[in-house]
Amino acid sequence: MAIKFQYNKTSLTNIGKQLKVRQNALPTLKNKESALRLSVIAAKAEAARFSAELEAKLNEYDYLAALWNEFEPGLISIKDVECRQVKVAGVDTPQLFDIIYEIKPFNAFVKPAWYADGVQILKDLTRLGISSEIAEEKKSILEYNRRKTTQKVNLYEKVQIPGYKEAIRKIKRYMEDEENLSKASSKIVKTRHAAEEEEEETL
């Protein structure tokens, strides 16, 4: 990315300010990037844990597969999923707060004895499934923010800061050259005037 500038003091001051802003922001950005990197690792582990727990539970209840045919469809349904925003390394991420179920009333004397356990099993499975999905979403959000922060760190560190330094160097060199030329010009003029005065005096 080419830094646009002009060869004057105003441009030099502006570029100096821009450079200072980036140099001051860089350590904070690097800290944020490190924190996000660790948070992504933790979120990946959390997502994998929920996924493994769900798989284990499904296998655990596999022996009940035939009984589910007796289970009344729609007996239990999810009315609402409540999530809260929790900041992780300065980024808003979702966290499961509560699942609100709607359970239709059933006669425990008429229905099979395992119905109450079936309702609890479905609650456990849905909680794990939803927790797994939220953990995946959290991981994606953190990964996206980590990538964006890394891009910004690289932009500042490898492009903008060196670019602004180079622009400052060029402007200063140009202004020094201009000053030297100006001094040299005025010296030539003074020398010429002195020579002309000497000539006049001789005449």
C-alpha cells in the first residue's frame, strides 16, 4: 500500500501523527491477537468436547431405539433457547443460558413407565446438541476476529509503519535538500553582489 504524501511540513506532521497512532496501537493489537489465539484453541476444545459428549450419549441410549416408536411425537418441544453475550478477549460471543421446554401433560398410569425418563433423556440430548452448536458458533466468531486482528497486526507492522517511516525519511531529505539549495543560492547571490560592489569601487 503506497503512502500518499506531499513534500512539506504539514504532510510531515500528519504522517508523524499517523505513525505514532499505529506504533502505540501495535502492542495492544498483538496482545489481543495472542488472547484471541488462546481463546480459539479453548473454543475448539469446548466444541469438540460437546460433540464427543453428544456422540457418547447417543451411543449410550442406542439400546432404547426400539422403544422410541412408543414415544408420543410432540410430547416435548423446545419453546425457546436463551443465550447471553459474553465477552471473550474483547469479542462478544454467545453462551447458552437456558432452554425452555414445553411438555404436554400425559397420564403416567397409562403411558409406559419409562416415559418420564424418556423426557429427561431428550432434554439431555437437546441440551448437548444446542450447546455443541453454540460452541461451534463461538469458535467461528473468535476465529474470524483472530484472523481480522492478525491482518491488522500485519498491515501495521509490515506495511503501514515501514511505509510511514519511509515517507518521513523522503520528506525530510527533500526539505534538507531544498534548504541546502536555498542556502547555496543565497550564498551565490551574496558573492555576486559583493563582486559587483568591488567592481563599482574600482571604477
